[in-house]
Amino acid sequence: MTMPRKGTRRITVDGIAYRWRHRSRRSVTEARARSRPLTFAVEREDAPGRLLSVTLGEWLPLSHYCCPDCSPDEFMPEPITPARVAEAVRAALADGWDPQGPAGVHRLDMRPLIAAGA
């Protein structure tokens, strides 16, 4: 299984090129309900086929992104940044992900890492 090239972004982590993209878009209602965790996928650019599926569970107050009238108890997910993608790639490699291995999906849940402040 490979990722379509269209809509992906390139990132270099420790000298190796990867491509990544958001796995799905969520509505504001889903985000506020904290349903369907925010995910993204990564694969090595020169050896596609072995996907890394990353789940994030970090939430910031909606007022952090919006107007002052927003209630501080409303939540939206933190945006997926290149730094977060690089952190996930390094964590997955440490977890045993082989980006040049046989086709398949390696799943990484970043929620415990985020909670620990990694």
C-alpha cells in the first residue's frame, strides 16, 4: 500500500527523505467532541509501501486559535507541524518501524509520548 503522491509534503529527517500527509479532515463538531483522533501518514520517499500511521491526541483551547469571545473550555486539535512529523518518525524508528520493510502499516500512538512531554 502506497500513499498517493498528490497532496503529500516532503520532509527530511536525519538525512532521509520522507513524504507525509493528513489522513483525514475533521469537522469542527468532531473536533469539539474529541471524536476520531487526528492522524497522519508517513512513508519513505525512495521506498514507498511501508506506511507509518500516527495518531495524535493533543488538544489546545479553541480560544488559542480563534477570537477572544470563544469559551476556553472549547477544544481544537493542535496542528500537525513538520517538527511533530519528524518527532513521530524518530519515535517510530525507535519503536521498530522499518520504512524499507515489506508493505504494510506500522501504527504509532503519540498520545502517551505527548502526555509525557517528549
